[in-house]
Amino acid sequence: MLQLVAWLLISFCATVDNFETVHGVLQEHQSKYAALEGVFRCFDAMTVIASDKVNDDYCDCKDGSDEPGTAACTAGVGFWCSNEGWRPQHMPSSRVGDGICDCCDGSDEVGMECNNTCAVKAAEQARAEAERRARLAAAHAARLQAVQKGQEALRLRVEHLFTAVPQELARVHYAKDFWLHTVKTQETLERHEKRTKQKQAITQYLPQLKIQNVTDAGLLHIFAFISLEQNEVSAEVALKLLYELLPHHTVDEVELLTSALEPAGAEGHAEAQKQLEEARKAYKKAKGTKSAEEVAQLQAIKEQAKVSATEEKEVLVKTRSGPFLQAFGAPHLPRDQVLTLTMWVAVETNQTSLLLDLVRRERRKGMYKVTPLEVVTHVRPEADQARESLKNQTDRWKEVIEYVRKLEKEYRSEDFGLEEEFYALKGHCFERRQGDHNYKMCPYGSSQQDKRSIGQWNGFHKQTEWHSKYRMMRFTNGDQIGCPRPRESEVMLECGESPAVIKVEEPEVCKYVLTFACPQACVEE
């Protein structure tokens, strides 16, 4: 019995070893055509035919498996080019024996001479593969650089946020306090020096002004007019000067400042002031361009407007001067103190021209050659330098605070990828001209079609549950003009040696899809 089994195995192996290669079949599939007892079983197992009917140019099997090397079966298994020296290639059976050399070794055209181009194709494929590998290597190197840049930026953010910035804030805070104290000291000296110059100017001007000749009632009227001309602003100046010049004098501040408020029904004065400003502008514009007669007419109009504005102002002052003077306690002050306050208020509020007009009206004669007291200015160089230094430190403080906000946003909110690789794209924009439009995409910023917004940065998003979220960027809430909803963009990422927008599509109205190649995307899913 054992001898019989051994003989059968030897016979089977001999049969297989003597089996001829079937044309049009891959080497690894040749065993399917090995003839057993001279028969071939179709792949669908429905038909059995004699082995010599394989590749006889007649379709015996319904699945066409008996004709792998001819065009007899339209629904056949197809023809495999052996393509020695390159790689096997599958093609439809209909292309076998059609007089066209489809296989690079010509194995599809038996009996016909075909140039063997397999070596050329192999060389082309090898070159293309080498180029692909080189591009991929360059892209991976670029990605590594982006990772290193992002991680270095992260390290610096942490270092700045928790070490350098607090130290800088402490330094600037100390510098601000120092210069603030210095400014206060220098401005006090500056104010005293200015007061001295103002006092000298007032002393020299008083004989020309001849305000000493004005009656007590007239002087009180002038003081009230000057103090109320700018409503509560000039009244506060008068109050401040009172405390400075007469520190022991007390007043009801609330009542005083309330009396200085502009009353209701001041429209007449506002209109008169408007006409005065228009007259002044017309007169100024006419000088040098109009005739002397026209200029004289405009000057007369200006003077009349000035008188009207003053009269309207006097009406307002009269309704408030009584309560103001009483609250100020002016009627009970010595005349020289009222005079001093009047002069100082006029100088401090730059109303020396008004003061001269009021004195002229009270005296009603002379003084035509008297000019207003020039504004006294004084800047102490040390005070100016201190103010500039304080401004610089204040500006620096604001810069550091803004920098802290930026760092905190990047550190706590911004997503730069698993290895910080996308940080290198921040602050950069990428453009592509397609059709009639120019597209611009700025990661962590915005996207545009020409000057129209097609979305603001909305982070990374997954295309599907199986994709990494770092394969797609989204931009939302763009311009809605002409759209049923705000424009938006999706940016699909693919591996590339250098970042570039390589394609733009609009699959739906007002929805854009950009393809963006960049080394950051050169990772395995």
C-alpha cells in the first residue's frame, strides 16, 4: 500500500514538473493551469475541459478562464504581460493579438516582432522613483526644520512668558514710578518758574491796561465774565488760583461750579459765536486776495459780530455772575486780590484779548493802542526730558502687556500641531492665480478671493473620523454679499517640499476648497 502511494506522488510531481507555462498568466498563477489527468477545470468550477483546449482561441469556460492568452473571451480573466526586466502588467483580453504591441516585451502579440522597451521603462520608473524619494526626503527634512522652529518658538514663549517678561514688567514698572515722581518734581519747579515769568509780565502790563481805573463793580463784572467765559472750565481755574493765592479763603465749591454751568436757553450765544467764527474766517481769507474796500467791509462785519457775541455772552454772564460771585466770596475780597485773581485767570485761560476788550468797554475811552498781553510760555528742559522718559516707559509698558497677551494666546489657545510644526506658517500668506481671481490664504489669519473675504481662521478640522485633524484647515464667516450664507473655505493639506496653494475649486456656491502642499503634511496617517 505504501508503495502505491509513493508511486502516485512521484507521478503527480512528474506531471507538474513537465507542465508547460501557459501564455498570458502570471508565474504565481501558473499552478492553476497545471493539467491533472489531461483536464482543466474552469475557475467557476462549472465546466471541465481537456487541457489542450486552453488558449485554443475558443472560449469554452463561461468565465473566460480557459483563454488567458487570447482575445477569444470578452469577459475573460484578462491578459498578463510578463514584461521581463520591468514589472508584469494586466490588460483586457481584447487587446491581445490586435496588431498593437501593448506589452513592453511584445508578449501580447505572438508571431509579431515588437521592440522590447522593458529596460527603458524600468529605467524611467527607477528615475521617477528616485526623484520621488528625493522630493520626499527633502519634504521630510523641511518638516523637521519646521518642527525644530516651532519647538524653539515654544521654548522661547515659555521662557519669555514665565521668566523674561515678568522681569521686564518689573523693570518698566520701577522706571515708570521713578519718572512719574521725577515729572511731578520737575513740573512743580517748572510751574513756579512760569509763575515768576507770568508775574513779571503782569506787573509790566498793568500800567498799559489801566485796569486800576475801573470801578469796583466793573472789576467784579470783568472777573465774573473772565471766570465764566469757558463755563466750568474757567471757573475751576479761578477756584484753583484762589486756593493757590489765598490758601485760607474758603468757598462752597459745589455751589460755585454749579453756577458756572452753561444754562439752558444759550442758543443765542451759540449762534452769535458761530457768526463770529464765520466772519473771522471770511476776513482772514479776504486779506491779500480782495480789494481794500472789500477787506474793510469784512472787517466791519467781523467787529460787529464780535460785539454781538460779547453782548450775548454778557446776557449769559449776568444771569450767573451774581450767584458765582457770591459763592466765590468775591464781593468780600479786597480790591487788589480781586484784581490779582482777574489778571491770573485771564493769563491762565489765554483770555488776555477778552480782558482788554472788557476793560475798554468799562472805561469807554482811550486804550486804542494797547495790545493784549502775550501768552507767557515756559518749558523747563529737565521737566520736558522727564515727560519724554515717562512717555517712553509708559509706551514700553503697553508694548510688553500686548506682547504678554500675544504669548498667552499662542501658548494657551493656538494649535500649532502635535510637534509645533505648523508654527512656521504663522505670519505667512500663500497666493494662487486661478481663472479671473487671485486667491490668498494666510494660516492663523484669513483667506481672500481678490479683496473679498472668504473666511477667517477657524482652526484644524477632521475630514472624516479616520483622518488626522491636521489634514484640513477651515476659514469661516467670510463676506456674505451675494451669498445665501457667509463665504467659507476648506484647505486640504498634502505633502509637499515647500508650502504652496496648488489648486482652488468652488464645489458649492460661496464655498471654496483649496489644496495646499506643505512639508508639515508629510506624515503617515
